[in-house]
Amino acid sequence: MGKPKVYITRPIPDQVVRAARTKFDLRIEKEWTAGFSERLLTGCRDAHAMIVSPGDPIDDAIISKLPRQLKAVATYSAGYDHIDVKAARRRGIEVTNVSGLSDRATAETTLLIALNLARRVTEAEQLLKSGTWRGWEPAGLLSPGLYGRRLGIVGMGSIGGAVAALGRAFGMHVFYHNRRRLPSALERSAVFCPQLEQMLEVSDVLSIHCPLNEDTHRLIGSNQLRQLPHGALVINTARGEILDEDALLSSLECGHIAGAGLDVFRDEPKPRAQLLNHPRILALPHIGSATEETRIKMGLQVLLNLEASLAGKRPPNRVA
């Protein structure tokens, strides 16, 4: 028998492609244009498995039309909210994700955003490039900074824990809200808040790191944003639908929230203009895990998952 056929919905790093070709017969989409459903169903028509990405909506309608020989869907991400796992399970399709490899990179992105907002970096750069900077002055571009401020983390998983470690390195006081408290060795002096409201009240910087599911959809809305201290910063590097974007815009307009940093959006890859053009929102194109080392490691884990699935073995990161 020949190599199993694998359809890949988007370009992946060359090093991962080379490794994949030793095990699989690949078909890789080179461009990402409109007509996703039609292209996917055409591309995977003779495939045994496919590799998808967070922006690929693998819903019940698509799963019902997948070819019978397709037995595995591997997502190139930790989150798998874009896949209808229940529908895949009904069809006997195994779903896998990548876990524990993007922690450091996403935590770096979170602190990058926090530093930018807390030190008014974008504003300062624009002032300089516009030619309107008048020179150093004692009251110029003053900011609260991060040292001594209170960092509230929603979701103290591996990424949240990495953010907590970096926050402590900057002298921040760390609080977190989880479904359950962590063992003290993993808390590392962070303060557990059983109720989300408890944490919001003391969060000068709120950072979102929980997975998207039915319980966390729009978890942070108008009521939650009002509970933050006046002048708080809000950062989302998890999933766009966890944060109510309309509520965020209202909180920014009334001045209660001082600034926001978004690496994820409800409407990717075309977020609303109000978010992209807002002077107090730092908007990034979902680059949380985008370091070369991280994306290669993620890709190699995807291949291990597929290899196990197609060999009839339990893959390392099975979700269905």
C-alpha cells in the first residue's frame, strides 16, 4: 500500500512539510481564498486525514460530507472550538489537537501587549514619527507601567501559568480564576479567586486564557468589564468570542477601560473596523504562538497525532 493521503488546508512550515512527506502523501493548499467549504471537500476527496487550522470551520454540515475513508482531523492548534467534535465522533473520525507547546510564545505575546499598553508604546512611536514630539519633558507620555500592578488571569492552564510567571518577573501581583484551584506548587504565590467577580475587582490588567466553550462564550461582557478598576487594561490572546467586543468598545468609549490588546477576534480574518481603528486598542493578527520554533514543534506533534490515528493507535492528543 502507498502512503496515507493527507490534505492540509493552509501552508505549514517547510521543515514540517519535509517531515510529513516521509510518512504521508500530501496535498497542501497554497492560497487561502473564498469558498472554503467547496475547496475543502474537493481537496480531501481521496484523503485519509486532514490537517486544519483555527480559522477552518469544520462544522456538522462539512463533516457529514467528508469522504468515508477519512478517519482523522488534526488541528494545528491547542484550541479545537472550530471543530464539531460531537459530529466527528458520530462519523467515527478522530480529532486531535496540539497541547503544551505554545505556552511560552503566547505568554510572550501577552506581555508584549501588556507592556505596549502600560507604557503607551504605540502612541509614543506615532508621536515621534509624526514629527510632533517636542523632546524630553518631565510630564511627557507618563504611564502607569506594570510594576506593582495587579494581574488577573482568566484560565490558569499552561499558558495562563506562563503569563503569571512573566507577570511576577515584572513585579506584578498575580490573581487567577479557574474552575478549580491549582496545587500550591503550581500557584507559585498567585492568589486564587473562586468567583470571577472577586478577581475582576482587583485586576488592573485582565488577561484571558481560558478555552472557548459553551460556558466561556462571552464570559467577559458589560457586567464583568464594569467590575474592573477604573483605568484597567484588557488583553485577549485566547479566542475572540470569549470577550464581548461590543461591550469592550462601550467600556473604552466611556473611559472605564483605559486600553485593550487583542490578538484574536470574533470575525477572523476580517475584524470590524471599529476595533482595528480604535486609538486605544492594540490589534494583532493572531500571532500568539508565531515563533518559528513553536510552530515547527506544533507541526511535528500534529504529525505524531496523525501517524498514531492512521495506524489504529491512540494519538498523544486525542480530543475525540
